[in-house]
Amino acid sequence: MSREFVLPRRTIRVGQVSEKTGLAESSIWRLVRLCQFPRPMKLSPGCTAWFEHEIDEWLDGKGSAREKGGGA
């Protein structure tokens, strides 16, 4: 019998993404348009959210680039 490890998927709204990344909401939307930031999903007509783990991975990538001497 195999056991699968499933990570919980938590969604966060743009204000939380802004708080987590330190980016202004307008910068988040600009980076999404430029395909330089994870894309959000529409949960309902008035609710757009991101998977928190995708934001964490994006931040990890920025940290890795910094450690390798790469730019922002």
C-alpha cells in the first residue's frame, strides 16, 4: 500500500500576497501581466486568489537568484 503525501492548498487574496511579498498590489498585477509572477485564479465573480505555495516558490526563486549573484 503506497502513501501519498498531499500538501494543503491554501489560497490568499491580493492584500495578503502584497503583505507576504512586500510588493504593492499594483506591482503584483503588473508582474502578472508580464508573466513574471504566479497567475491568480478566479474563485468566484468577486474573488481572485493565489495558491500560497506558488507565492512561496516565487519568493524562494528570488532568494536563490540573489544567492547566485543574479539581479531582481
